[in-house]
Amino acid sequence: MNIFPNPTKGLITVNGANFNLDKVMIISLTGQTISNFNILNESTLNLQNLNDGVYFLKINETVKRIVLIK
């Protein structure tokens, strides 16, 4: 799975796996679920409503770190 650009200013693209309407969770450093998305194949997610910081993106059992800098 690829996530780019990272760090991001708010829009990230997720690809590199055969997603089948998988649920994506954006999680804060404290473990709180911030947002949920459903994706199919390559998707662009809008995180512009979040504050600057470090978040985690979880798809199924895969977790990736995202840095948001505006």
C-alpha cells in the first residue's frame, strides 16, 4: 500500500493494493478515530479539515503514519 504525498497539506492518495470497498480509519496519536472513509482501488482522501500533526491511517490490519502540514 502506498500513501502519497506524505507529509501532506491535506489531500492524500492511497493505492498499491486491490481494495474492495475497504474501510479506512484516520486515527489520532491518542488512539481516537477521527474520520472514516470507504475506498475502492486508488482513492484520494481529503484531510484538510484536520489540524496539523501526525495521524495514522488504518486499512484492514495495515497502519501507516501520515504527517499533515498546512
